[in-house]
Amino acid sequence: MLKKKMNELSDSVDCFDKISARAFPKDQLDFSDGEFTVSDLENVTGRKRRLPALKWAAIGAAAAVCLAIIPKTDLTDRLFANLGSSSGKHKFQALAAEIAQLSERDDFVSYDVTLAMYSAYDVLVTPGISCPFEESGEENSMVRIFVRTIGGIPTNQLYAVEYEGTYAEENIIAAAESNVSISQEEAAKTGGSKPVFTYDDLLLTETVRDHFTADGKGDLLDAGQVGCSVASFRQNSFFKDENGIRPVTHTVLYGQRENSTDDSFFYDIRAEFLDESKSVSQEDTWLNVLYYNGRSAKPDRSSSHFSYEAMFDTSDSSEGCWAYFTPFSADSGRVSVKSSGEKIGLDSITYGISSGLEKRLPTPLTDSSSLSMRIFIDPYVFTSADDSIKVMSALMSSPADFYISDMTASEDIQQRFEELNAQSALEAQNAAIQAEIDRQRAAENEKAHLEKLRANEALIDQVLAAKEAELYKLG
């Protein structure tokens, strides 16, 4: 229905011809007073006055009116669809047909996300690759992302389609393809065995230690002594560049400062290959991004809420410490991962400590990235093994508790955790011993009480027997 309506509206682009025809009619009009006949703009000499400037001025005025009264929205794109280049339309049609064909193959996976979420949180959707489409402000604008895989492992060959409402060919607004294409022959050369991914865990934890310190009250502080919430995740993929196809691990470190006046985040991404590693930021790696009428659909500026900060390659020389827990890990099993097929937006994690301090962070979109998510905390919030961090997600009706035993930390903090655990174990042991002592005392007291009752009963029996004997004598 929308497409039909747009086609009807697009017919109005001939308004310039209609205005021109009305201003300069081809039919002869009689303006004579019986002596002269004036056709078009003839003067009394009988020679035509050609006033092209006036004609083009009228056309320009009409165009200005049209541009002023038509809202600058997607409807504008629809209205002027017929003004798009023929080659651009053919390129879009070819791209849409390619996406439709490739999406049916088994080596492609897809997931949906709202356009608003993708444009604002692109780091959590496609790390290292920015959102290809401009944020439209429409609530029902969606993006379906198609990812080429090799042996089930995602690659940096991506396609994306912007659509409205339900995914269907007639609802497609724009399409995009990345600047990477992997042939079947190239994919076959990677081999059938699982690739070897590198993951520098020490670099990640040292980066957190170098940039954030714990205030002992539940907060992590940056170099400016501003409280921060900090998290990380990783994503494994095949990456094709001028060096061929190689396995790469993208480690994303991100967070939010408490003094942020808006929903803004900082981030850094470390790309680790077998032979090199480097920090990267969100980049426009899309080759073609086209509206259905052939015009470019690339945004003029990024709408991302994430600002790049170099952290992996720098140090604030702080004497920080670190501890973290993995809320979605299979080991804990307390917070569920919502499958990508069920998502149209991002989940979020809310976590708080016993003192009441509460923080919230958005989570990665894909399942594997969520499973690797770490939330870094101030380790000094644990004063005993009974302390816990309460975690909530969109899927939970009640919070899950994470204790010292669920934490991973630096050596000094781990030693402190072990001391707290030992202290807690000793206290538990002492409590058990005391409970046993109290039980035995209670048992002894009960036994003594029973023996006393029995002695009293025996005495009563003796008295009753004596009374009966005395009565017998009297009787």
C-alpha cells in the first residue's frame, strides 16, 4: 500500500510542466479590442517578446514552494523517487536481488535490530563496523543484518537491509553491502578445522587496571576521579583484507561515566590476529548503501552514542585493581541469554551492591558476545563472603546473586578474596562446632530432665504404694 501511494505521489513531479503550461498557454487567447490580436506575449508590432527569464523564474518559484511544503522525511525520498538516476536504481535492484539470493544459503545468518538501536549502539551490534543507514526517527524502522559465515564462524562480509514494519520485499527502503566479498574458493582454502583465535586476557585486565581505580565504596574511578561503569566482550570472526582471510578476535572495552549528560559511552576495540594486534574504531566499510530509488543512503554523520578513546595503547599510570564477573556465562547459569532471533533491540544489565549503588549497561546483541561479557567492579565492596552483587536483566523477574566465589580478580584481590573465604569458612566451622556443642548440651539437659522426671515418678510410686499399704491395714 505504501509503495502504491508513493507511486501516486510521484506523479505530482510534473507540477512544473503544469505551472508552465498555465503561465504560458499554447492556445491563442483573444485580448484584442477589435483591432489587434495578441497571441502569447506579442506586442503591437506583431513581433514576439521571448522572455525565458520570466519562464524559468516561475519554474524556480514553483520548485521552491514544493520543497518548502514537502517534509524532509522518507516520504520525500518516495515523492522524488522518479528523479533518481536510472543506473542507481538498477544498482539497487541488483543489490536487493543479490541479498535475497544469498540470504537463502546455509552459510549466511541474519538477525534484526531496530534502526534506532543500531545507529546509536553500533559498537554492540557490529564491532568495528558503523551503521550504514541514517537514523530516520521512525519507530517501526528496522534493519536486518546478513552475515557470511565459514564453518559457522562469522566473517566481515556483511549485507544490511532497512525496512519498515515486517520484513518483506515491498517494505525495503534501503540496502547495503560491505566492501568485502568472499568466494566459495576462498572460503574453502581456510580449511575445515577450527581456526586458532588469539585473546590477550592480560592486556585487557592490565588496561582496566591502568585506567580505573576502585574507591572502596563500589565505584570504579577514571583518571579524573569520575565514577564509571565498565564492561567488555569479545567476538571471533574470519577477517578478509589485503593479507588474505585470517581469524581475528575483537575485544571491546566500553563503559559510561556517571557525569554524562546524555546516553553517551566510551569504547576501544582491540583486533588481535595471529601475527599482529591493533586498536580499531568504528569505520564505514560499506561499499554500496542505496535507497530504492538509487540515491546514496549513507548518513552524513554518525548517530552513535559511542565515542572512541584509545585505552589499549595508553596508560594513565594508575595503581588500580580489578575484579569482574561474567553474568551470562554457562558456569553461573543465573542470567539467561535471549537468542538473537528473538531480539529487535538490545538487552541491558542492571547490577547493584549491598550498599544500594546501582549501575546499568547495555549488552552485546549476539549470543556469543553476550556469553563473553565481563562486568568490572570495585572488589572492595566485599567485606565478607556473604556480600553479593544483585544482577537483573530484561528476562528476569527477580535478581540473581553473585558472590566472591563467582569473581575473578588480580592476584592481590584474589588473595583478599581467599582470606575472606577462609574467614567465612572458619566462621562457618566455628558456627557448626558451636551448634554441635549446643545440641549436645541440649541433649544432656533433656536427658537430665527425663532422669529427674523418672526419679520423681518413682518417688511418687513409692508414696502411693505406702499409702495403699496403710489403707489396707486400716481396712
